[in-house]
Amino acid sequence: MFILDWWNSLSFISQVFYLIAIPSTLLLLVQTAMTFLGLGGEGGDASDLPDDLSADLPDELDLPDADADGLFGSGDIESPADAGGGLDGLRLFTLQGIVAFFVVFGWLGAALDTMGIPLALTLLIAAVGGFGMMFLLAFLTRAVFRLRSDGTADNRNAIGVSGKVHLTIPPSRTGSGKVHILLQGSYTEREAVTDDNQPIPTGCEVVVIGLSGQTDLVVRRK
């Protein structure tokens, strides 16, 4: 068979790259199709997003400001009011981001190996390309979040709505955290405070019970 002959003609390294690239590509296509069909399930940091948010938005993870905690999920996605340049708020290591990394890493590595590039250089270039794709996906995701968060949504309509904590909410209104909620038909991120005497951690389900000032929501554990 042609495919078998082609496969046997490849070097072992090329075969490894293709074994990474092909399944990753198929998985990415399935993820993309499920997202557009509204069937997307849990992606990367499922604990950071409302259960129904992952069906509508690309998966995403945190790029830290400086520490390892931010890298894996406790970083802060900027709200529209905080919009600015830089890397703050990027969520990098999600399932979709990791799959995208392996797609680019696999195909680019296979191509470079076929061209006879030394293995060390091939691995380096393929890894850089993979991380580049992860950054691109994270930037696009953050842009989508900001577009969805901008606008004239009335926070009063959030009262009674459930959501999930994205950034830990300090206790007794000693500071604000962030929550993801469905507000007026759009998924958005809002500042939130709580009257609870214990902090509400990332991933905890909450319900909005009131407003504090013009922008902050008052929430409690659900």
C-alpha cells in the first residue's frame, strides 16, 4: 500500500513527529467542531470557568506575572477596564492550547526532519513554533473575552445569576476577586466581593446577591 510504503520510508524521528501531529490535529478538529456546535465540554482549566462557558469560548490558561501559581490557573484575566498591552491575564496551558502546541510541534518537526535538519535544532524550532501557537491562541482568547465583556451590560441584571470564581475573592469585602457569569446573554467577567468570613477560592460556584458600588458584584457560595 502507498501509505504503508510511505510510512516505512520515514526515519524513526519523523515517524515519532507524525505520531504526535496526526492525533493532535484530529483532536483539535474535534474540539473546534464541538465549540462551533455548542457541544464543547471541559477544556483546559475547567475549574476556572462556568460549566457552560467552555462550550462557547476557546479554552485557556494563565501566563503568570512571576510565580508558578499563575502559570497553572490562579492568574488574572484583565477586565475591559484593565485592558492594556503586555502578557498579564493570558491563559496559556489549557487542553486546547496544549493540543495546538503538539499540532505545530509535530508537523513542523516532521517537516524539518525530512529536510535533514539536525535533531537538536529541529526540536528547538518545533518547540518554539508550538509555544508561538499557544501564545497566539491565548491572545485571541483574551481578545474574545474583552469583546464579550465590553458593552452596556447592566450589572443589576446579574442579581440571582450563578457563576464561577476566576480569581479568589477575599473575605468580608477586604478586597475584590473576579467571577465569570452569563449576563444578558453574553459570558463576561466581573469584579466581585463577598460578605463571607472565608475567602471564596478559584473554581467555587457562587450566586450574585447584590451590588457594591457601580461595578462590583456581591456574591456568596452557592
